[in-house]
Amino acid sequence: MPAWLSDAVFYEIYPQSFNDTNGDGIGDIEGIIEKLDYVKELGCNAIWLNPIYDSPFKDAGYDVRDYKKVAERYGTNDDLVRLFDEAHKKDIKILLDLVPGHTSEEHEWFKKSCEADRNEFSDRYIWTDSAFCGIGGHPYIGGEAEREGCYMLNFFKCQPALNYGVLNKTEKWQLTPDHPSCIETREALKDIMRFWLDKGCDGFRVDMADSLVKEDDDDKSATGAIWTDIRKMMDRDYPDAALISEWCNPQCALKYGFHADFYLDHHGNGYNVLVRDCETEGGDHSYFKKDGGDDPERFLSDYLPRYEGSRKYGYISFITCNHDTPRVTKALDISEIKLAYAFFFTMPGVPFLYYGDEIGMKYLENVRTKEGGYQRTGSRSPMQWDKDQKNFGFSDAEADKLYIPMDSAADAPSVTEAKNDPDSIYYTVKSLIDLRHTYEDLQADASFKKVYSKKGERILVYRRGDLLLAVNPGASEVHVKTGDFEGNIMDVIAGDMIYGIGTTELTSGELVLGAQSFAVFK
Ligand code: GLC
Ligand code: CA
């Protein structure tokens, strides 16, 4: 386990929307280098960069055409290496996005794979043996290649699935994971990883990490075996590099070799019911909703098994949002979000902050889809640096040349305004990250223990190591007798509050939590 992860706080940068330095309307690597001090000042010590590879951009870069070449619109390979170096000088780690499950249909491998004559890449993708026979249950394309056969897709039409094999082979054309061609796919993936790790990147966020071997069972043992093998390479040759999965099943992902796994927004799961429970009938019952919010039990019943079942292998990553998810501002107001962030940044594991969430950027409802973004496009609009500058300081380009239009709302937040307002969410985020860096008990490894929660009650009291934390997202003040606390802390007395939002008090025998409050006691 890379030691730096235990106190890592990540900042996710969507490169095309962060900072444009050459006026073409698209963010670039130079723009990220320019803002490293900003990231550092906020307290983040690691960055996850969404794909920066050469791509036709039909899925915003998740359709990779060349894994070893930076897309021209972002700069050059040398620029990226300079970003690694500059970041390292400031003690900031950089994770790249690894897309192992599919390439772009314009990747050289795929073009070769489409050829009628057999060649080195014929089996690099999953092909049937007839242009008229599909692939049961999986999306596929037929009639596009000279070669006889249909090929499997992993996501959009532009993303053919790479061939890591099929677990329970039932068709003649299927290859098992131990087939030499499938092993070659895996080795090609390792080669890409080594290419960037050797240049100084600090690891990878792994896209659709569970999608390698096509298998019908949930335990994903064959896909897992590939990651276990890759982890061996990392432990041996790059012990300080991190591997973080987009999987949302930490019991699986961490056991197979990932250091951390994202807690993603899946309808009804523990993360979803905290801040994004808006699809449930009868309105939004998200725990952090002041009015109408639920008790913490739904969260705990989903989270605790994940946590207990994975903590000995690695970390769970809470996110404020990501490039696939509506920003939390869509459903929660700023006072609700401050409490949610207080919770996320004091939980075990490795937290991720999505660019712009530190100033409460909005989810843009009516933007036209960009590069396969569709409803996700609203969370990918350009960073708002300074309201008084053209395009909020994001770019000098004319407004119609911007990657995605700027937020045009009168109350669109910006970094400069947020920094001028001591009450802004920016300072909440900054102080929470600072608190986390100060107390080891708030970092990745210290244990989480529920101390008090009850069906129908809004508050949650919990422990991280020796610290006692309490949150009340509701509109009314709550009193709890410390005698009702679980575990061996009947004797909690007048703890020192080291952090607070709203009014809270812990006296011997009673904890009082004002409306919308959060506190950490020592
Ligand atoms: C992941 C990415 C998403 C992308 C998809 C296909 O879910 O986060 O943005 O479209 O994989 O690569
Ligand atoms: Ca640019």
C-alpha cells in the first residue's frame, strides 16, 4: 500500500474544462500546471486527471486512439511529464485515467483487427465468427468490417471491447482468459501502464475496472485475477503508485488488488441515499436534506458491510461528485452541502473532490450534449475562476468557441468571490481538508464506529479512532444522553470541540446538536 494514500485528498480535474492557456476554448496541460498552487492551497495533495490521450472524443476521451500520446488539444507528452515534475515539486501526486476495457474504433489495434487476413491483432477484440450472428446479451456491431464476424462493444458504439477472454466458453469463437491472445491483451495493458509510470505518473484511476473478462457471475474472479497480476507488477516495480477502481464493490475490487475503490452514485446505495436520493417516490429523502431527509440507517446498512468487508485490503473513496454524476448543487443547497462535505472528508478511505465543487458550481440543466456527455454535460462546464474576467478567466476564446458554455446564471459562483467570503463553501472545504491533515484519526486508516443512530431520528454520532463526531442534518435541535451511546464510551465528558458547524455542545451526560450542525470532539 503506497503510504501517501493514508493522508491523500484528491482533486479531480476534467482537463478540457479547467483552464485554457492558448485561447482555443479547451483546457490544457499548461493550464493545469498554472493552477497547481490553487490545488495545493485548497489542501489537496493528489490529482486525478480524466483521459488526456489522443482520441476522436466521441466519449470525451474515454475512446482512446493512442494510449501513449497526449491529445494535441491538451499539449504534448513532454508537457504532461512537466506536469508530473511540477506537481511533484509541490508534493502533489498525479493519477492518470486508465481505460482498459475498450479502445476507440479508431485505434490502430482495432483497424488491424477488422482486416480480413489474420494478423497480430485479430483476437485483440471479441469477434464472433459470422457477420450474421450476434453476441447474446452483449451489445455488438456487424457489417462494418471486411472480416467475417460481429464485434462486441463495451460502452458506446465507438468503444469496441478488448479481449481478455470469456469465462464460461459456450461458443466456438470465444477465447478463454488463459488463451495466449487474451494474455497478450493483458500484457499490452501493462505496457501502457509502465510507459506512463516510467515517465513519472503516480498511478491510475481505472475506468470500468470490472469489465475485462466477460463473465456472468458477480464474483468476477477472472477479471480479479488480471488485477491481482497487475498489482504484483506494481508492488514489485512501482510500490509507490496507486491503483483506484471504478467498480463500486470494494469487497471485490480491493481483494483483487486495487488500493481504493469508488463509492459511486448507484440508485439506492449508501452513497446515493446521502446526497442524491432524488429518484425515490415522494421527493428527495437524502440524508443531508434539511427537510424531508431520512435517518442514517439506510446509509449505514449499505456502507458498513462494504467497509467491514474491505478495510483490511484498502480504502473506499467518497466523492463529492464526478464527471458522470450531477453536481450535488442540483438537489442540495449550500448549507446542506457543507454538512455532506464535512461527513465525506471525515470518513475512512481516500476522498475525492470534483473541480468546482469547492465553490458550489451548479449542474447546468440546459446545455447541449458535448462529446458523448448527454446528461453528464451539465457537470462538465468550465471552471469559474473570476467573475470579473472574460469567461470567468477560464479562456480568452469567444464564448461560442468554449468547450461547453459558461454558467450564465447571475449567481454563478467563482473562486475570487468565494475567497472573499469567509462563509463560503470554499472555506468549509479548505478547513475540513486542513482538519483531516492535522488529525491522523480523520485520515484513511483510523477506524469508523457507529456510536448512536436510531430509525426515525436524524442524527448520527460516530467515532474515528479516538475522536467523536456528530452530525445533525435536520431542522430541529436534538438532545441525546451519552448513556445511550454504543460501545465503551459511557464516560464521555465535556470533550473539547476541535471543529464545528452550527451550534453543538457536549457536556457530561448530554450531547446537544443544533439544527444543521456538525462537530468533532477530542
Ligand atoms: C466510465 C467513465 C465514463 C465513460 C465510461 C466509458 O464510466 O467514467 O465517463 O463514458 O466509463 O469509458
Ligand atoms: Ca487550450
